[in-house]
Amino acid sequence: MPNTNADLMQQLNAFTRREHQPDEVYLFDLILCDNEIDRDGDCFSDAALDTLCKLFVGVTGIFDHNPKSGNQTARIFRTEVVEEPNRRTKTGAVYRCLKANAYMIRTAANADLIREIDGGIKKEVSISCAVGQQTCSICGANRLQKPCTHIKGRSYGGSVCYAVLDSINDAYEWSFVAIPAQRRAGVTKTMGGASPDAETAALRQSLAQMTQTLDAVTEELRKDVVRLCYQQGETACAKALADSTIHMDADALLDLRKSLRQGSAVYANSPAAYQAQLANPQSDGGTASPYRMQSGTGDAV
């Protein structure tokens, strides 16, 4: 950030109709967002922060994400992504945050607000932006296009699920709020704005219950597949296949379990054929081992 008032005033006056003097304006700094996992289980990617840095220049500040023109309070005139090399996020990444300089024109109407900002009463802020990609940290699915069964905040194989926000399309506004999503800055991802009615709330509750049930069934299915992987011994191949199940959804696990069961049946019915296949892995004899899946035509794949 610039260190002199002259630098700040020069950039501020690019947004005004006439040149203002320092005693006419009130300047303050704020952190808009960062790459830490927030209370919603989301975090911005580095690319998202860089995009937001450009988009938020000139964006107005309001209260509680209420877009009425009468709520316009301040305007951002400069932004910067700041990196703290000695600080790490929960994911192990170098901490980065989006800082901004904002201004208000001093008037009798906003004198109390300025005192509240100086006194630390009006402190937390939140942003509203358009997010094009919400990537699951466990399976890599874009949850905005194809929701997966992983639940943010839960642990899968020792890894906590969270979503990475990317492909930022627009920056709408920033607001003073009471409780932001991000602990240090506060970020609200506005996808709608209307409060859910009773029917929507009931559907969401039902969906949450079904998701919880599916999650439990998928975990049991994963355990069954891992057991099948090690059925013929704790080999490196078995371990690699078992480890890969953490990234599979229920459909993929069902397909893998079917193939493993077919391979186990071949082994049980003809151990000699199974050993011959292991000795000659390039053979296209049409049989399946526990670690070779068969296509619909019967050819090994």
C-alpha cells in the first residue's frame, strides 16, 4: 500500500468529479478476503484473489448486502494482494489476503459512522461476488455443476473436506456486517438473497438427511472395496488401488467392487490360470485378476 497521503489522494481523486483535499475525505484500510478456509468450509484460490484484486477497484461499500442506493457508504479506490511468507493456512499454503483502501466524503450524516469505524465497532466486512467454480478438495468435482457427496468440514481418509472458490466472474459489492464467514476478514458468497420459504427449507433438510445417509453407505461401500483389494494379499498394487478409493464416489466404487468380485471368482475357480496371467500380464486371454477390470466386450482393460 502507498505510504504517503499524496499517493493515496491521487488515486482517490480518479473516482471523484473534482479534486478533493485530505481534510474532505475519510480514508480507511480493510481486508476483503483471504485464502484461509472460512466458516462455510470455503477458501479462495490464489487466482481468485488476483482476479478479485482487479475487480474490486472502484466497487462501493454498503450495509448487510442491502443493494439500495441509499446504503452506499464508501468506495474502494485501491487494492493489493499481500503475501505473508512465514504464515501458513490450514491447507499448508502460504497465507495471502486481499487488502483495500476505501474512502468516504466527510459529512454530518456519516460522522457517527466514522467514529464507530475508528472505535472498532464497525469493523467486520464481507464481499459479494460471482463464483464460477467450487472445487471439492477430496474428489475435485465442481460442486456448482455436479455436486458430489462429500460434506464440507468432514474428514475423509484423514483429509478434511473444503471447497476452493475459483473462476470469479464479477465483484458486486462489499458490506459492513456483524458476523462474516471468514474469521479474519469476513466473506459472504451471495448466491441468491431471498430467505428460503418453508417448502424450500423442508427440501433442504430432506436433502441434507439423504446426503448424510448416502455418505454413510458410501463409506461402508469403500470399506468393502478396500477389503476386496487386499483379498489376495497386501501387495503394492493392492495398496495403490485401495488408496485410490478415497477419491471415488458411490458409482465408481460400485463399478470397482463388481470388477474385483469378478476377478476374485476367476481366481477361486482357476488359481492356475490366475498365476499364469500374473506371469504374463500382456496376455489377452480375456480373464480378469482382482486388479484388472473387464470391459463390456470381455477384453481386459
